[in-house]
Amino acid sequence: MTSVIDRTAARPAATTSAAETGLSGPGRRRFLATSAAATAAAFAAPKVSAQLTTGNPLQQAPANCTTVPDTPTPVRPDPQDASRVFSAGESVLAFRNHGMQAEFLREALTPLGAHYLLIHFDVPQLSAQGYSVALDGRVRNPTRLSLDDLKRRTLIQQVVTLECAGTGRSTLHPRAVYVPWFKEALGQYQWTGTPLRQILEQAGVLDDAVEVLFTGWDSGVDLGVEHAFERSLPIKEALRDEVMLAWEHNGVPLLPQHGFPLRLVVPSWYGMASVKWLRAITVLNQPFRGVQQSKVYRYQQVKGEAGEPVTFKRVHSLITPPGVPDLITRHRFLAPGPVTLQGVAWSGAGRITRVEVSTDDTATWREARLVPVSGDRFAWTQWQIDWSASAGEHILACRATDEAGDVQLVNPENRWNRQGMGVNGVQRVHVRVLEGIGSARGPVPSAARVVVPGADPVEVPQTVNALAGRGS
Ligand SMILES: Nc1nc2c(c(=O)[nH]1)N[C@H]1C(S)=C(S)[C@@H](COP(=O)(O)O)O[C@H]1N2
Ligand SMILES: [Mo]
């Protein structure tokens, strides 16, 4: 028997609307020109606009693609005008640097390996045996610290939300060309290590010290310059209690890709500050001006300008996607009725004071309950809200406010910058509420065989597995 559940709600998942692109004037006309052909050929303009959170290159316009160059160049490509067209080079970057699967937002700790990754060059091959990190520069007592030395020191464990500064990059129009993050550059492990502060104090930081530089074992070429990945912190930041040298996540030694055997963790800052594969810690008497400090991780509006440095995480929140996904579009399907929506919120400025949720594409908002999932200060806060889901298309959205009073803006373009850094616009998640959806979770083999009009009918076998569903 074949069950066709819905023949009425044939509405294509959307193309990009003006509201979403945030473009107006010439930029918008250019964008529309490139997308007009595909839009016309596909479907009539939909009521709802496209999902910012996952993007959907399959439904985007054919357009010229600013590809990643074929040979190394001293400059990174200019921001890409056709914002939803991604080059092969970017796919390769995205596979190497995967994001967190959003379903894990339900959990207080991201399972090992589900955390996002950002690896600029290659993962260095390091051994714990004989490993040590060199602490030198403007200190009275230069020293080398082995893992055993470090493990004999004060032990701390903290649950920390880590987020790449490139978060939301691909929600901008035009968008910067690097790892093409939407909203998945996130993770939350429990890190084990020792406070950096005591180590610096014992080494005797000299009076003229202004910054501490952290150098990784990895190296490569960016902006035409070969360098090791290295970043500095102002002394005051390096001395904060929560800044740690970490050798474990979720109770086990670091995975190679997460910084084995030792990394820095700087809880309130975007991820680039948490230098992995530590080779050296150098106390400096002048500001560090390396590539990843003075050229990259800057909020630039105009090519060539210095721009403000990227530092603390901006207030941000996400929705744990409800229901079940459509495989290709990641559009959500949900049965009608009461449902508790949930998600998480965090900020580098401190506590989350408020999360509001919209179920009508940001037209109206209700306040969610805040549910702490960890006693740790640097962990995300969970939010929950009850919703009575009625049949039809809905766009869910959430926006957080932090204790500094900063609130997420609906339009990510308000955060536009050339490098696509710190883009924390409100997330929107498309949900199609449909009678009968979800029944594939009942009998085995699945009873529901066709949901969307136009789908090929699929036979339901007569044989039933009566034991399915009895196990854990
Ligand atoms: N040595 C080194 N440290 C690094 C990086 C790197 O490429 N090399 N990437 C940084 C960036 S930009 C981020 S967002 C985080 C990512 O950490 P993760 O891959 O463990 O999630 O590591 C930071 N530390
Ligand atoms: Mo990052």
C-alpha cells in the first residue's frame, strides 16, 4: 500500500528574496539579474524566502563564479558577488573544515569529532613523547614545559563554546571567499588543562611586556607570505583566569585535528585565538604584526584598510532543527501539534539575558525560557519555547541578547565586512508542518512511503519487523 499524504502543499523551497539578501539599489539589481533566469525557469515567486542557515546552492542562479585562483597569489580573492555560487575550491575547503551537525545542539557537550574544525594549513604530525612547548621572550626565566610538567600543575576543566570568526560568512552578499560557513562553525567540548596565568607569572613577565605570542607547529602560505600559524593576545587577556593550555577534550587526549598534543583555549574570543599544536609561547615588548594578526581577522569595509581586530565572540543563537529533514534541502518536516522548540545562545561578552523566538519569519517574537546546561561560565545557554505547530510553511527564528545589552540583528548585512568575520545575524529555519509526517518512525519497514506531491509511489512491504522498537 502506498500512502500519499499531501497533494496540496506543493510549494518549492524558496529562492532568495530581497529581505534575505539585504541588497538594495545596484547591488540588488545585479544580484537579481543573475538569479532571474533560474527563478523564472523554476517556480513562481514563493511566499517564503530562502533558508539562510544552510543555503541551497542547488536552487541558486547560474552565475559567474569567482573561483579560488589556480596558483598562489599575494592577495585573497575579492568578495564573491554571486553569493550562492560556490567554487570547487571552496568545497574542498569545506570538506577539510567541517561544521558541527546542528542536531548536536541538543547536547551539553558536542560529541568528540562532531565539533567544527578550522585548519589553515596541514595538521602537523606530533608525538606526545618528547613534546615540550618553549616559553621565552620578555620573561626572567625562559623554560621548556613538557606535557608531564604541565599535568603536574593546577588542573582545570571547563566547558567552552568555540566558534570560528568566519561564522555566518556565506550569509553575506557579496561574501568573502574562504571556508564558506553558514551557522555550523561551532562546538562545545569540555577542555582539561592548566591555567596559562600561573605559568606566565612563574616565568616572570618583564615590565616592558605588552603581548604574548602563541606559535603553532603548522605552517604554509597565505597572502603570499610563508608563516607558521601564530597569533598574539594582549598581556591583560593572556592573564585572564580562564585562558588555558589544554591537552584533553571530553576526557580524552586531543585529536590530531584539534591540536594534539597541546593547544591554547581562550574562552571568550573567536576560535582563531585558541592556537593549536603549540610550539612556542613568546612574551613580546611590542604588538605582533604577523599575517594572521595584522592582515587577517580584521573587520574591513574597504580593501586595504587596516580595520578593527576581531576579538570577542558576538552574541549569537541557533535553533536545534525540529522534526525530520529533507535530504537535499535540509528543509524540516514536522507533524502538527504541540512541540517544544529549543536551541542555544552564547556571547563572548558574558551571560545571555534573553532569547526571543519567532515562528512567523521575524514578524512577531515571544520570549523563550533559559535553561542552563552547564555550570560553566563559557558554555552556551539552552533556550526552550512551546509552540503549537499548525499545518503549512513556517520560518522559525531566534535572537539573543547578552548581558552587555547586545542583541542579534535580523539582517546579517548589518555586519557586512570584506573578510566575512563575526557575522551573527538571526538564524531562520524553514519548517513544513504536515499531517502524517513522522510515521516512518513507527512500523518497520517504514509505513510512510510518499510525502511530497509528485514523488514516485514506493511499495510498502507486507512483512513487518515486530521486534523493532523494543530495543533501546
Ligand atoms: N596552529 C593553529 N591553530 C589554530 C588554527 C590553525 O589553523 N592552526 N585555526 C584557528 C581557528 S581560525 C579556529 S576557528 C580554531 C578552530 O579550532 P578547532 O579546529 O579545534 O575547532 O583553531 C584556531 N587555532
Ligand atoms: Mo576560525
